[in-house]
Amino acid sequence: MAHPEPRAAVEVHQPHPITVHPPAASFLPVQPHAVPAVASVVLPDGRVVTGYATEPTKPEPVVAKPVVSRTAVNIALGGVGFLAVCGGLLLLTTFITALTTLITQLVTLAAVIFGGWIALQVFGGSSHQGRGTTVNIRKAVFKRNHFHG
């Protein structure tokens, strides 16, 4: 059975803070209100460790997060804007389609009316109420360059 090694005593040294007199220049360093305590520890192997005693760091207080993140709100607003634009484009294309159909129907109606008027002029009745000259052609006989009608 191995014998435990004898434990050496640990000595803690408390050094005295050094007083520094500020120079007479315009730049004066600001000293903290209290100089932190410096502790020196002698380890069992003879090494000396010196350092300041620090207070444990305190975590920052947790800030209450909003119920909905700003990113989610921005994405939702972008979606609403996109839907509004799509709806507007849909209405615009519907309007253009309706306008094209109306123009096509008006052109077809004008062609039917104008074509009907032309047909009446060409194939209309023989009532020429004083318009133009009426010529009746009968059988005519030409004998030796002489007209016999």
C-alpha cells in the first residue's frame, strides 16, 4: 500500500496596493474607487500563483421577447403585398381580356352592318326613284349599216 504524500501548507500573501501620484500634466488617470484584492497562492510544488479575486460574472437580464418576431411580421407583410399585387394583376388581365373581346365584337358588328349596307346597294330592288338613267334594250336589227329599231 502506497503512503500518501505529505501535504504542504498553502500560504496566501496579501500584497499592499501601490500608491501612484499623478503627474502634473493635464492628463490625469482616474483610479478606481477601490483597488481589487490581489491574492498569491504557493502551490505544493513551490510555484506561486498571483491574481486578482474577481466576482462571478452576472448574466445580463433576459429581455422579454415579443410574441411575434420582427422577421415573421416582415414576411407576413411581404406576403400581403404580394397577394395585393397578384390580385391587381389578375384584375388587369381580366380587364384587358374583356376589352379585347369588346373591340372584337364591335369590329364584327361594324363589318356585318357595313356588309349589309353594301349588299343592299348591289342587290337592292329596282326602284330607282329618279336616280340614274334607265335604258331599255330591245332587239335591234342592223342592215347595211342602218339601224332598224
